[in-house]
Amino acid sequence: MNRFAFAAAAMLATAPAMAQEAANTSTDEMTDPKVQEAPPPAPDAMPADMSAMGTMGEPAAAPVAVAGEAVTTLHDLKPQPGWPSPVADDAPYSLVLLDLLEYRESAGAGSLRWDGFGWFGGDYNRIWVKSEGTQSLGSGGGGEGEAQLLYGRLITPFFDLQAGARFATRWGNGPDLSRGYAVLGVQGLSPYRFEIESALFLSTKGQISGRLTASYDQLLTQRLILQPRIDTSFALQKDEAFGVGSGLNDIEVGLRARYEIRREFAPYIGITHRRSFGSTRRILQAEGERTRQTSIVAGVRVWF
């Protein structure tokens, strides 16, 4: 018992001295200039996978282009065998639009009228086929029609330049007549969404004439559409065989309302008024034809 008491007393007596020695040793290490924190590693000594990292482990900034120096972002960008074209902009497409297929009722005999076109090709080059005409349902059964074969080239984002040939014919009282023409025209969508179709014609007899058609689709609803339209023609020389005089020949204005049962099929009704001018008016009067006429029309617009 006395031994344990003596050992405990000895430990208590030496504890303050041991604590003082430890404190002195720590103070000496902090104040000793030879004992300092090791410096950070140099950038060159950093691991390769860390040298490309920015602050706080974020990716470093992208390389900055300097004049005269190439900046490589990816390796081996050369086209490989069998790779497809990066932009598929040369695929062929086609469209057939019968814009007018209508019956016309007026003070005289009723008539049928058609006006349509089709094209095949890509975004820049197309082959166009156009046709229009009228057929009288009266006793004489006269009428006129034409067909065009054109090459079209895109010259602006919304307009094609067209060139080709036109064949026109006229039948009814007297012998049937036909004539060929060279064609140069422009067709497309103008600002404010007006559909424009214009053309100049040079006949095999050297006669120059022209035509302009403009229309606009006003959406009353998603399916009910109101379309005002104007057609006009002129000639620099008269062609009495086809009832054409020099100057402004005629103007026709129309208003049609169509309902698109499907986008590709839309019946319509409307009204048109046509009036002839100048020497063309005098030629028609000599033939016993009307020089002004208002008609109620009903028809269908189809495309595919």
C-alpha cells in the first residue's frame, strides 16, 4: 500500500516539469528559422493531368486565336471514305398546282377556265411546265390555250428566273391558229407575301408581248382564305389573228374565297371583272366579242 502511494506522489511531482518542457519545445520550433513550411511545387512539377486545369479544378480557357497563328481544336478532321455529304441540299422535289379550275357564269355564254403549273428539281434548278386557257360553252365553242416548258434558276431566296418556250393556240370560228414564242420571266414571292408571275414573250414573227399576274392570300381562319388577284397583259405590236392589239390589252381583277377541306383540296367561289383597252378593244368589237365582262366563278384549287 505504501509503495502505491509513493509512486503516485512521484508522478504528480514530475507532471508540471514535463508539460513545461513540451511547451518550450513547440515554441522553439515555431521561432526557429530553420523550421519553415515547405514551398508549393513549381507549375512544371504538377501532374500532366492537372496542368490543364484552372483555378479550383475548372477547365482552362479555350485557346485564343492570334493573327497568323493556327488554332487546332480537334484532330484528323479530313473527310473519310464513305462519309455522307454534310448538307443534303441536292435532293429532287416536285409540285403540281392547279390554281384555277373553274366555271364562269356571265351575261353571255358560260365558260371554263384553267391555270396551273408543275415543277421538278432542287432548290436552285427546276424544270417548269405551265398551262392556262379558256373554253367557251356557247354555240361557237371557241377558246384559247397555251403550254410552256421552262428552265428555272433560283436568283434570290424567293424568286426564280425562268426561260424557255411557249406554244399558244386558238380555236373556234374560222381556222385554228397556233404560234410559238420564246419566254423570259420571273416568278416568286415578293415582300408582304404577294405571289408574282411575270413574263415576256417573243413570237416567231418577232412580236413582243408580256403578262403580269399577282395574288395575295389573306387568311380569315386557318382554312378559310380570301384571295384577291389581278391579271394584265400588253403587247408592243398588234397580232390581230389572236385578237391582240398594241399597248395595254386587258386587265382582269378577281376576288375568290376558298375553304381548304384539306391543304391539297380547296373549293372556292368568287367574282371577276375583265375589261379590254385600246386597239385590243377595237379588234374584239369587230369580232363580236365582249370588251368588258363580270362573271361569277366557282371552282376548286388542287395541289400535290
